[in-house]
Amino acid sequence: MPYRTVNKTGTRNVTQSRNVVKQDRLGYTEIEVHRPKIMFFEFQGLRPNTPHWIFFGDKQITKYCNTSYSLTDYTSAARDSNIKETGDAYVSSTSFPTALGGATNGGANNPLISGSDGSLKGLFYLQSNAALNWNTKTDGTNFSALDVSVMSRNEALSYAATKFFANGQYENWYEYSVSESRTFSETYSYTEQEFYNDPPAPSYQNDPGHDDNHQTPLISVLVGSTWHNAYSESQVANLPTGSGTTITGGSMVVSGVGNTYNGGGNRPMSRPF
């Protein structure tokens, strides 16, 4: 039984799913502790050429200062330099960062000497780690210079002070994952193998050109609308005769008694036409 390949089309429903990460902003939280920072300071009105100690809040931070820097050095530093954006580069330092020149007083508790004009200026490294840090305050943090090594203004003969203000906020986000899906219809193509039967060959009585084995007849006789075929000499004798009979086949047909047909050599027919 033969088979053939058939092209077909169909439709189907398809569902697609995916995980999507989403974020919701929850608001802001105040930062409670100053982050590491380098700032420029300048105290004026001090006693000239006099030892002074520097305080931030209530802590003495003289060793976190370097007085070799000018205001121009600070303002001209690149925005991404460690002077402008300190980050955590020196978070483990116990004095002004060595990479930036170190502490002017050598990293101990020695004082700094005011200039002849009564000024004291340079860079201050505001440290922030587990051992040393300062809380942010809405009313600022005292930043002062005294000619005594303790934070006591009443005992100082030379004193200058200002306040440092800074605040920051954390932006809080909530991140989560959700599953999304969608369903749609699509058309697709496919092939199938189909088995089938050959259609029956036409009877030689109804096919003037061939027999059941698709052989060409020697002679065909048309009586009315029906063809009668002879595929061998023995079948010629059984062909119908008479008025209105049309004979086809071979290369030559001769009428009369002893009529012959040419079918591979003239041979007498067994019946006259």
C-alpha cells in the first residue's frame, strides 16, 4: 500500500510565562552617622605663632589634619579624586591618610602652630569607622581650634570655632519577583504520511486505448457508444460486426470478406466486417 506526504496546518493555544523583578520605593531614612570625608578648614583671629589643637565635636582630632594644603589645592582637585570623593579608601586610617601626605603633627597629639597672621588652615579628614565616628546633628557639629589640649573654652586664651552641617538620607527600595503569563493562539504547519489505495484501472471494454494491464489493443470496435477491444488474435473473432460498426487500431484496416488488419504483419481476420 503506497503512502504520500501531505502538508497540513493547525492552530493551538500557547502560554508564555516569565519572572519579572520589580521594585517599590518605601521612602527615606536619615543617615545617623557622618560618612568619611575630607574638607578644607581655615581658622582666623587666633594668637599668631601659637600652638593650637583641633577639635571636632568633643574629640581632639589634630592628627587628622594636614596644613600643607591650600584652598586652591582643594577646589582644583578632580571630582573623582580621593580628596573630593573619599569613600572608604582610608576608612582604616588612624590619622590623616599617609597616601595624601600624612598628619602634619606626625600622627601624635602634638599641636599645630598658627601663622603669623593668626590663621590656621588645611585639610581635615573626617574619619568614620567602628572606632571613631560622629553622629549627624540638625544643629551642626562644633569645629574649633584652641590653644589648650582639652575641649575647654574657658581655659583657652586663643580660640576660634565654626559649625559643620551635613545630613544625608538612604532611599529605601523593596525588590521582589512576580510571575507573569500570557496566552495566545498561533497557526503552525506540519506534514503527515497518508496511506492510500490506487484507483482501479478502467475496464478494457470502456477504454479503447488500453486493457486492464494498460496494453494497447490490436483493434477496437465502436458499437453505439461502447468500445470493444481485441488484444490478441483469439479476441478478434469475438468482436461485434455489422452496420454502424467503426473499427480502429493497427496501421491499416481493409473491409470485405477476408479483411485484414496490420498489427505486426498483415494477417487474415477470423471474421469478416
